[in-house]
Amino acid sequence: MFQPAFDALAASETRYLCHRIPDEDYLTAGVLRCLSNSRTGRDVASLRSPFGQPKRLAVSLRSALQNHGDFGALDISVDHFFKAIQSTRRFKNLASINDGLGPLMAASADDPFASIPELDGFAVYAGDGHYHAAAVHDPKRLDSSGTMRKEAAGHFFLLDLRTHFLSHLTGADQSGTRKREHDMHAMKRLPVDALRGGQPKGTKVILAWDKAGIDFNWWYKVKRSSWLYFISREKENMKLIRSGNRPFDREDHRNAGVVSDEYVGPGGGAAGRPVRAILRRITYIDPIEGTTYV
């Protein structure tokens, strides 16, 4: 399971020989803690009594750390564990390993889009943001209402749909007065190359995002400048105007459930900002569940 990560670790520029917590052990422990059934990094170990009944036992922090996935196989003290988490060098090392895993995944995973010739030459990604509650020790800040509140921790991710390789785009910006950074704000402050998954220049990239990722003028800009094509869902409050229909092959089994393929345009933009984008709006009814998607 860990061999691809170890292969990427061998090529990391920030690797360092640490005798207390080797990089291999730090990497292994981190992954296993993520895979374990833990609601918090300070959760106690979940054990079973000799009679087979579930039992929660309060154990030392050291024992809890060692029972998050590795079941005590790694002899890591609490002090060194939390010092390692704060290490800038180890953070850069994990980022380097993550980058190195991408090509390895592409070489080993089956491409689910290989049978669709229309997508040849396209990279296909999905993106999304994820927030979770702040930790008890996180600092508070003054929000727009004048109340001191803890900031929810947020991250944005990119998923390669050809290889199912997940990469980290950015952490949510916590410098402003907003409660949570909006997806479009995060996308706009990122280099377009990051949203393209680092694909070589000239490669066309399709990026699927949820309804939060909608800014038609920006879509138009990055499509023309960077060959980045967006797919999203229509929001209920959109005022789209149909300007024509696109013919499609109703006999093609891949189009089962497609109701229409239309050209549409926004009904208007903000003052002084005309909307230039012409969009394709596809209405589809899932033939199994009967759910309509636009």
C-alpha cells in the first residue's frame, strides 16, 4: 500500500535522515491516523473488553496516538510527534511526496474515460472546498458583526477523474472579514495553472465544480487564455436566455436521458460588466432514479 508513497519520498528534495521519527514512519503514521476511526486528533483509543463488548477507555495521549491505525507498532513519543507536525521541512516533504504521486498514479490506474474518444487529449478534474469545525486551541478573530469567533478550517482540493488522484489546492483565506472564503474567491486568487492540475501548456482541461464555482466572465477569460473549460450545475436563481439548440445523436446509448442541449446566455451582469459568455445548458434525466440535472 505504501510503496508508491515511498517511491515518491525517495525523490523528495526535502528528505532528511531523522533518527527519532524517520520520514517513512512519519508518513505512515499520518496516513494511518487519517484512515482510522477518529473524530479528533486527540481522541482516545477505542478498545474492546475481554467479553467482546465495546468499551471506551481513557488512555494516555501517547497510547491514543499509537492506537490511531498503527496499533502501537511505531514508538513515537508525544513530544516528538507534535514537534514533527510543526516542522516546515516535513510539511514541504509531504507536499513534494503528494506532487510525486501524481505521475505514479497515472501510470498505474485504469482510465475510466479511455473509451470516450471525444475526450482524447483532455485532462478531466473535479474541484471542491471542505470546511470543518475549529479546534479548541485555535485563535479567535473579530468577525463582521463585532463578535469574537473561531475560524472554521477550510481547504480546497482537486481530484483527477482519470486517475482518482487527490491533490491539495490551497487552504482557505482567513485574512478577511468573511466567515468562510467562497469557492470563486479561492479559485481567482490561485494561479490558473494550479486549477489546470499543472498540465502542460496546450492541454485542454475540463474542471467540474459545484454550484458555488460560477462566474461566467471569469470562465470566459480562462477558457480563452488557458484552455480551461468549466462544468457546473445551474442555480435556481439564474436568468439564462436560450439562443438556440445543439443537435445531438439520440440513438447513441451514451446520450440516454439527455433531454436537450441548448445555447444559453446570462440575462445580464452587474452595472458596467456585460456578460460575454455563451454557455451550453444540458438537461438530463437519470433513467434509473428519474432525477433531473441541468
